[in-house]
Amino acid sequence: MSARVRGIGLALGASAMLAVAPPAFAHDVVVGGNVEEGQTLDAFPEEITLEFSAIPREDFNTFAVTDTSTEEVLFTQEPEVDGRDLTIETPADVNPGPGDYQVGFQITSSDGHATRGGVTFSVAGAEDSDAASAEGDEAENTEATTDEIPAGLKWILAIGAVFALLAVVAMLFFKSRNYGSKGLEDNE
């Protein structure tokens, strides 16, 4: 088998690993829900749903809602898992009103690892609802242009780039070995 065929085989093998391996390295990340990062709501939600990139396991999942200005934990709950959606209900005795909040989570990712994170959002007051909504829209547009790629996908792309670089280095190595061996054969 020629070095060229081995190099092509190595490159194809590296590409196959790239196509298959990244999901095994990535933990589940928030990809949507009824409360999104930086969003301004008119009222505090009665129910909070976060959608994840894969189906989290049903073990040891916890959400905690915190007032970010006072750092007071308003309530914690174990979310209901429905596919990729995890949902909690706001208790009837919790009426936080206008302010800035975070839904913190600790879940067991589909890969079995514990994953922590959070989504921040705001609730506008009745008098400043229009101004906050305009600010929220502007912040959302800015965020969309500066951070269009989710963190989990960034890791997958970084790992893919490393595999691609390794494939190129391997091809160059085999190519240089092939030229060197041809030179020796010609001299004999």
C-alpha cells in the first residue's frame, strides 16, 4: 500500500472521528425555552421552561431562581423532564415583581456528567415596561450578533479544528516519508 493511500485513509479516519466524536465530549447546553438569556418579560412567569441541546437524565436535576440584585434564592425545585424541556412552576406564594433574575440549574447531562449554568432575565415594571422592552430588544440584537454560536458548539468546533490540524500534519508527515523513500529507491 502506498503512502498516499495510507495518508488518504488516515485523513478519512480522522474525518470520521470528527463526525462521530464531538457529541461525546459536549455537555448539554440551554438552546431555548420560555425564558431566554437577557430577555425582558412583562410579568414574572408562572412556569419556567428551559430547552436543552439533548435529553438530560432524570437524576439529580435542580433549578433555583435567584434575585440577582439581592442574591436571594426565591425558590428551588426539581424540574419536570419532558424530552429536552425541563420545567418548574413558580410557587403561588412567590411574587417577585420587577427586577433582574437568574434561573440557575444543575442537571445530569445526557452523557452522565453534572452540568451547571444559568439564564438571566428581567421583569419590567408597569411604568418602565416600554423602555425596558426597547432596551431588551437592543440587548438581544447585540447579543445575537456577538454570540451567535452556543458555548457547547464552540467546544465542538474547537475539537474539530484540532482533529483537522492533526489530519493535515499526518498527511504532510506521510507525504514527506513517501518522497524520502522514493529518493532512496532511485539511488540504489
